[in-house]
Amino acid sequence: MCNRLISKYGVDKLSSCSLKELQSIKGIGLAKASQILVLFEFNKRYNLSKQNGKSIKSAKDVFSYVSPKLSGLDKECFMILHLDTRNRVIKDEIISVGTLNSSLIHPREVFKSAIKESANSIIFVHNHPSGDSEPSQEDKEMTKRLFDAGELLNIKVLDHIIIGKDNYHSFKERKE
């Protein structure tokens, strides 16, 4: 059964299969398909629980924290990480869910949550479902607007990170 699953979907796509797709494999009914999905969800939550309380010190730390939540999604999601004075995540929040290649966000929505959470600083993160982490011109313009708004509101914006398939782009590290 394992070989049939892997040969049909591959190891990397298996975690994003639906119940119906899993049930299309001979020998897998509703109960077995549910168990498979539960195992993937349990693994994801376990990995996230190991990260609680750790400080965010680099873009790589952000990638490790966020990629389990945003990888494999077929829509662009814009997320904000609210950090305390020790750069530990107070809360992560998806601000916007867009389409395959764009996300609609407004500085008002982004900073409203930062103010509400009394965040010491924030980090912007969004995924590119295509897997390519290079920023578009729209990404660059949006990032500049958000950094300018943060400066105006006196809220420290530490970085904006774009998550690709197995990589990331940090505006801070690239000094953009």
C-alpha cells in the first residue's frame, strides 16, 4: 500500500492529498485515509511545538518556523510574526490569503494586529506557491510601503521574508 501511495503521488506531494485522492488507492478507505492525514497533521504540529519559546535571530530561523505552515499551499498567504522584546514569537497571524501569484494587503490591516498584540517588533512573511522565492516588483514596492508605514508608526519591522519551496528570500539580508 505504501509503495502504491508513493508511486502515485510521490513523497513530497503525499501530505497535501485530499481524502478523496487517498481513497482512490486500492485498499484505502475513509478510515485509513483519515489516519494518513492525521499522521501528517500530527507531525506538523509536533515540529511546531518544538519551536515554541525560541528566539528568532535570523531569516533562517523564520524559514524554519514558518515553512511548515506555508509550504504546499496553492495560494499566496501573507503572514505577520509578532515578537516580544527577546524576539520570541508572541503570535503569528495570516493577514491575507490571495491567489496563486498575488496577495492583497493593506498597511492598515498589517499594523492593526501589531498594535493590538503590543508587539515589540514584527516580521512579514509570505509564500510563493510557485516555489521561487525571488521577489517580484510588486513585492519590492509593497515591502517599501510597509517598512515606511512601520517607521511612521514607530513599530520596528525587522524583515520581510518570502518563502519558496526549499528556500527563502530575506529583504534584510539582501539589503533591499
